[in-house]
Amino acid sequence: MTRNSVNEIVHSGRIFNVEVVHTTDRDGTPIRRDIVRHKGAVLIVPVLADGRLVMIRNYRIAVDDRLWEFPAGGLEVGEDPQRAAGRELEEETGYRAASIELLGSFYTSPGFADEFMRAYVATGLTEVGQRLEPGEDIEVQRITPEQLLNMIDDNTIVDGKTIAAGLMWHRRFGGGSPG
């Protein structure tokens, strides 16, 4: 593959841009791709003192369904990801964390997008009240680590970023608190 060259931005939006990218395959054959360019995002695995996890039921217009997810959101331009994690946690769940630590990171869908997500674990939670953005439809739920695994296994949780971060958290902490 050769280095990508951007032909044009075909959509410029608040959350992402879409670029037409031209490149060549290893045989030199030209390839055209539409690529979603994203500012990056954060996801938070909130852990209560009793070991339960805070999740949200989030209505997603794109799939016309309410999905089980960990709280997450996009970065503002120049925003520190750890600070964004704290902001998103408060906005979507109404909890403030005493500690927010990096769990891991991953590309969400590298076949067509460059969105890079950082996953954090939040502990020392205090309720401060939800601050939803206009258009957000979010219910806060609390589940056990065992319920998380069962919900992944039975396809109750179908959100890829939540599955990835939930399994990362479970492998790291063995279902116990991250203390």
C-alpha cells in the first residue's frame, strides 16, 4: 500500500468528517475509499463501591433501539481524554469519580473509520445528577459483573465498544473491584 492522499472532504459535521481517500493496492491498482474521520472518543467503566457496574440504556437513532452501553462520548477539540471521561460520566450517569484510570484503547471500526477510543475505569463514585445533552435519551442501570458477562453471552449487550471494554475490565480485575 502507498501513503493515502485525500481527494476531498465530502461531509464536514459536528462529530465527524467524511473524506474520499485515493490509494493503491500492492499491485498498483487504484483504490477509492470513503473514510470517516473522527476526533476520538472515551468510554467509562464505572464501578460502585459494592462492585456493581453502572451502565446506561441509550436510545440510538441509527439502529432505532435502546442499547445497553457503558457511558461514552466524543472528545472536544484539544480536550484531554481523561478529563472527557469524567465529563461524560457525569453527563450521562450523574456520577462523579474520585479516580479515573486508563483501562486500554482501540479503534472502533478501522475498516471505514479512524475513531480511536480510550476506555477508562472510574471508581470512588458520588451521585451528582445527570446532565443530558439535548436529544439524549438515557436510563441509568446498575448490574453485577456476572450479569455483564451473561448479557454479553446472551446478546443482550450488542454494542461493540461496551463488549470490548467490559471484557477488558473483567480480564484485568477478575470481576472484582479495581482497587
